[in-house]
Amino acid sequence: MSVRGTITGHAAPGVLHLVSSLEIGGIETLLTNFAEATGRRAENSIVITILNDKIDRGLSDRLERCGLPVYFLRRPEGSKNPAYFLRLLRIFFRHRVKVIHAHDHGSKHFGMLCKALRPSLKILFSVHDRFLFDGLSSPKLYLHKRLVHCNIAISRSVLSYCAEKGIHRARVIPNGIKLDRFSKGTRTFMEDGVLRIVNVARLTHEIKGQDVLLRALALLKERGCLFRCDLIGGEYPYDPDSPVYLRELTSQLGLTEEVAFLGNRPDVADLLPGYDVFVLPSRTEGFGLVLLEALASGLMVLASRLDGPQEILGEDRLGWLFSPGNEWGLFEKLHRLYEKNYDIINPDVIRQEISRYDIEFMTNEYLDLYNELMRNGKRGAL
């Protein structure tokens, strides 16, 4: 077990953030941004623990510099060794943890074990997408409803999904980004006559829809349009077939010269200003944090017409929407951009609209909720 941060013998009652891994991804980046925003505040009592041994060095370095106690248990994924839970308990009791904020089902289960030892413990669970409860068995869903004190829905769409699943102890706290980390570059739209397209999402095409984008690009190529498209996103053991399928599809569609797979990149904020348009062709999307990053970087944004992206973009107010899974609809939008047949969206309007998603707003709402839970004790927060 490794740790960073100062620990005192009489620490204030703490809030323990639990996450299974620290690979590059939306949840992990969000937690890191939150830690950095919170670490600047002297009154915090936040503790962070990463359970498993899947750790990105860049994110771990950022966490270790944030000024909070950070623990890496380095548990092999799937390990049943009780030693890792005993290490977690040492952290739990040392920091007098009153609230556990879990960011995935695996870390939530560890939180539930802690609650068995301290029934007054409050468990919060961040619901990051609209499919998180679909695979839960009836007993597991029952335990979730019984033991999780509050579900944090990242959007109104996700809040509705929780209600559909019978989960009513929930409130909306939208995700946030470090807006000052993203800025418009010097590139003008299609300055070299080439439409430069980017997608940032894990390579799980049945969820993130990269195959829809590839088929739309094939239609664009048939019209003689010049473009380049980079797919930025990692490959994960839970979906080993998607990367293979997407590369094969790229070859079958004759797009190997136009499409590149860049893998996970820690420097997305630096890369985004070099593109003209960001495409999010997801088949399901609870929110779409990366849309905010693209908008803050000055890109034109195209996204599937899903509740989460629509909550950010409005009805073609900040970007354009197309029907999920419809490559022809996406192609039509891309072709309009290529032909420059559109009205420019005022960048000042975009910046004003997305300002409410700055990480500081999310951080304040999290801390207010923690304080409410500490204050109200058994009466709860909802």
C-alpha cells in the first residue's frame, strides 16, 4: 500500500472517495480534477483510495500532488485476498470516515462491507451512465437501493434512468471540467482544405458508436471530400473485440489513409485545438463530458440525439445533433461542414453556456452534500 498526504492521529471525520482503477477515462479524470480542486481548500477532509493495480502514471502523479491523502492498494483485479479489505479498513478507521463516495460498482461493494462494520456510514454512488444498473441481478439492485444513501446522477437524463429503475434517493450534480485547461487554438476552420475530425471515447463501439462514424466517413470519401479522423481512446479487457472490429472495418471501408487510432492520450486538451470538428456518435450517453472539452477548445460539435448530449448542446444551439446509429444523418452534417454551409455559432455564447460546468461548481455541490450528510446524521440528505 502506498500513500501520499499528511495523516494526523486526530483527523476530522472524513469523506472517502473509492474508485476501482485509475486508468485514463472519464471517471478517473473527473476524480483527479475534483481532487486538485479540493486539495487547494484548507478545510477539506477528503481521502482518496484506488483499489486495483490498473493505474495510469500521469493521473497518479497528479493525484499525489493534489495535497490530499491518496492511497493505492494495488489489488489485482478480481482478487479475493482479504488483505486488501483489511488495508482499506485501516484507512477507513484512521480517517474516521463517515461518508464513502463510490464511483463504480466494484468500489461500491467495498463500501458496503465497510457499512456492515459501521451501520451509520453513508454511501454515495455516482451514476455516470444510463446502463449502469441494467446488468444487476434483483438481489444486487435491492442491496443498492437499501444501502446507498444517495445516488449522484450526472444529468437529468441519468436521474430519469434512476427513477425508471426504482432508485429514488438521487439528485443531479452535473459533471464538470477544468475550463481553464481548454482553449481555442490558432487553427482556422479547414485552413489547409482538409476537414480534421476527432472522436475521444473508449473503443467499445456498441456503446460509443465509432462504427457509425466510420461508415459516415466512407460516404464522405465517396463524395471526394478530403478529411482526416483520429480516434482517441483506450482498449479494455471487458471488450477485446471492439478494437479488432473497428480496425477491420476501417480497412474494409478503404479508410486506412484517413483514419488513425491514437489510443489513450493524456494530452487531449493540447490535441483538441488542432481539429475542426468533434464527433460523439454514441448509442447511449449519460452526459458527454468530452463535449464540454471540445466546445471549450473551439471545435464544432456533432453528437447523437440522446438526452445527455442534448442537455449540453440544446436543440442545435451549441452543436448539431443526429439520430443515434444513423451514419447518413452524420454524413449529412459532416458534408455541410465540409461545404461550409452553416452559420457560425457565436463563441462567446458557447463560453457563457458552458461556464456553469466548470469543475469548481461541481466541487462546491459535492462538498455541500458531504456537509449536509455530516450535519443531518440519520435524518439523511434527501
